[in-house]
Amino acid sequence: MPMEINHKCLEKVGTVLSIAGSDPSGGAGIQADLKTFVSIGVYGAAAITCLTAQNTLGVSTYLPVDPSFVRKQVELVLQDLNVTHIKIGMTGTEEIIKVIGDLLTGFDGEVVCDPVITASDGHALLEQESVICLCDHIINRTTVLTPNLAELRMITGGSCADSDEAVQAGISLFDEFKSLRAVVIKGGHLEEKRETVTDYLLVMDDKSEKIISKTAVHKRVRTKNTHGTGCTFASAFAAFHMLKGGYEQAFFNAVNFVDSLLNKSASLKFGEGCGPLAHGHITSS
Ligand code: PLP
């Protein structure tokens, strides 16, 4: 006879909640986020902000979810599950941004924000004039920000022409957004001719109030299968932070996680365009 378990005595399992858009081709958005959580071994929940219509050839269009329904999804998950980390991806509209910002006000866990503005094919996933709203309502309630180079330029207004300028722009974010504890600058689009990629972690050291910088250098993988890399990185950062604690641990683990997925996916074809990362895919030999 199986032992009876007293449900009341059990502790709730820690959960990462992704608040993001849906990508029916499975490469980015909540689909990528949930695959990442499963691969790393944490429990993931997902509240959908927008439905996109896309495949590997690009984004065709998107339909924002009613902001009150975004609120309902997130509220019910937060009321019941033990959400310790929230990962934010595509928001889509200013109304949705404001609802998410409002929900974050009472949340005291980690908020990892991948500030999704443009899809890799250039399709706008948030209008450029709404970036200020994203900053005012979400980024100023974020603990970890993971912009790529284009997003860093749009948020800071800097040119970020080389890695020194990009790091300076990253450092300036700590003055502007007081909730930030860490910023990751993903170096994939920096100095693209180099055979190596350098990613930067900037962490606010609470004792000295100084910013500590760490770098991860890895071999550049020349592939067009990069769809969903930003989503995967931010989700992996949240998941590893939950499992291991500490921004440094989360950073190096997330860099390695994405790097090994890029290597594994480079030889696979999923569609006619820019393919996804092959989370969980087992290559038959
Ligand atoms: N979220 C959704 C729903 C998307 O469709 C996309 C890109 O198409 C992204 C996020 C951003 O993807 P990436 O991780 O490649 O920056």
C-alpha cells in the first residue's frame, strides 16, 4: 500500500513564471521558456501576453491578449503557486506593460526581464515609442535585465559601437533603475567579425555599492538557428538562479546552456528560415 501523504505538510515547489508572447513555431516566447525550464529542471508556469503568428521565416502579425485577461492569468498563478522568479519577455502594448508593472509592485522575488522590442527578422514586437513605458513600468521593477545590443541601444540611447561603450551603457542603467541588481549584455552582435563572443555580467555589490563586472568568452557559433536565443538565455538565467542562487552562477550556467544548444542546433533544419534552438531534441545517430 502506498504511504499516505499529508498534503498540508508539504512545502510548495518553487516556480518560475514566464510572462511572454506565444510563438506557434515553438522557437521563442513562452514555448522556448517552458522548454528551457524543463531542460534545466525547474517548474515553469506561463501567462500569455500576445499571440504571434510566425514560422522560421519570420513574424507575420500578433494579437495582444486583453490586458485584464493578462492580469487575471498572473494574479491566479501568484495567488496559488510559490512563484519565486518572474521572467518577462514580449509585452506587446503599453496597456499590457502597465498591468504587468502593477502586478510586479507587490512581488518581492527576482524579476528577470528580456526587453523584447524587435524580432530577429526586424518585425516590431513593441512599438519604439513604447520603450519609455517599458522602462517606467517594468524595467524600474526589474532585478535582472538581459538586453541584446539593439535593445541596450534603445533603452539607453547610446550608440554602443564597441564593447567598452556597451559596458558603459550597461553601467549607466544602475543609476537610472534603482531596482536593478544585475545586467547581462549579450555579446552576440558585438564585434561580429571576431571568432569569439564575450558576454558581460554587471552586478551591483550591495556592500561596496560598486558594480562588479564578469565576462564569459566562448567560441562564436556561425549559424542561422538563433531564433529564441534571447528568450532561452533569460529563462535559463532565472532557472539557474533559482537552483543555484547568485547572479554569477546563473550567468555562467546560462551562457553555457545557450552555447551548447547553439552548437547542437547548428546542424539541424527545422524550417526554411532561421531555425530555433533544439531544446530537449535528441539527435538520432
Ligand atoms: N517572444 C516572442 C513571442 C517572439 O515571437 C520573439 C521573436 O520572434 C521573441 C520573443 C524574441 O526572440 P529572441 O529570443 O530571438 O530575441
